[in-house]
Amino acid sequence: MIIPTFRRAGKVTTLKAVSHAALCVTASEESDYRRHYPDVEIIVHPDTVLGYSPKAQWILDRYPNCFLLDDDQPFMVRKYIGTGDARSQKIDPDTAYDIIQQTAATAKEMGAYLFGFSSVPNPVTYHGFKIFRFTGFIVGGACGYLEGGGLYFDCSFTAVSDFWMALYNAYTNRFCFVDERYCVSGDSKAQTFESLGGIASLRTQETERRDFERLKAYFGKAVDRKSNGPDTIRKMRNPYEKTIHLPY
């Protein structure tokens, strides 16, 4: 479990969501992070590694079997509990760690190289007869990678690393493993382009447009713009939000 983080020393919430996670930080920020998190493993990379995709690739080169987590995740939830029992819905950090490890073991046994969980914590989106998924998108804020599948991050992208990885994995390996019973919940109060540190330091409307056009150039009609419909759970936050359509 590795948490790539940038300019958020003292503000990493994910350490309370999942046990035994390490922080991956720039060399210039090492002392600041160590001061705030003296009991946490710190992985240090050169300051020249800037941006999420280059950082994630740097990690993948050294830890080919890993689970990457955004630094602003408050907890993991059980989607199948429903909204009536919030305390039961939230999962304690040790159990969250065990769930991730077991999911990785299942993915490895079935021959998948990319694995993860639901990207939406709202139990309204949960289907009791479809608890596992084998194609589609996995949110990069809580995503696992196993060696042998030829996966890599295209470092020319600014903020669509998870879309790139989902599409490239589909092209290369055809399937992934997603356990829809759980979701590592992101900070619903943090708005795109508004949070401090992390990828927000580099993301703009222009980089979103450029990333979308590059994804289209690579994967064609498998990539499309998302639109707000009557059944949309979360409204769009920028005009270049994406969705993917795989042919299998």
C-alpha cells in the first residue's frame, strides 16, 4: 500500500483509512512529512519526478506489485450495508488492509493485472447480483497493479492516469478484477481544481482538454465526454469529464 502525496504534509487522511500504508514524497519534502508522520514508512523520490503519472511510474518500476491510494481518502465503505447504518458501512483500517490484500490475491489467481473497487460509495449504485466486475474503469485513487501484464503510465498525461490505465489494460489484457462490494471513499467536499496540493497543483481546464483529446487519439470511440442525465448520481465538475465504452 503506497500513498503518493505532494504538498500535503499534515493533511493525509488515508493513513487513518488503511493500515500499513507508506507515503511516497519528494526529496525536498521528506523532512516535513517525517516531522508530521514519524511512525510511517516514507519512500522518497527525486524532485525531478513531478506529476502523478511520472510519480506512479517511478513507484511501479520499484514496486511492480502495489496498491496506490490518493492521500485524501477518509475511509473504506461497505456498499451493501445501505445508508441506514453508517457505522457498519465504514470499515476499520485493519480490515480495509485485509480486504485489499485478499482482492489482490484473487486478482492474481484469476490472472488479472489491474484490480480495485467501486468508484462510487453511494449504495444506490450497488447491485446485489453483480458484486464482481471484469471490465471497465477503476478509479486511480484506489487501484492495484500486479506484475506481468505490461502495464505502465503514459507520463505525457496530466490527470487521466486512471483512464489511460483502464483503457490500456483493456487493450492489452482484456480484463481486470473489481469488487463492487467495497469503495475507498474520496473526499466529497474536495472539488476538482479547488483542493490544495497533489494533482490540483498541475491540473487546469487546458490540461483536461489536452488529456481528453490525447485519450481520443489513442482509443477512439472507446472514449467519450460524460453528460449529465436524469439519473446522474454526481453532476459534472468540468466540461472534459470522460466516460469509456469498451466493446466487450
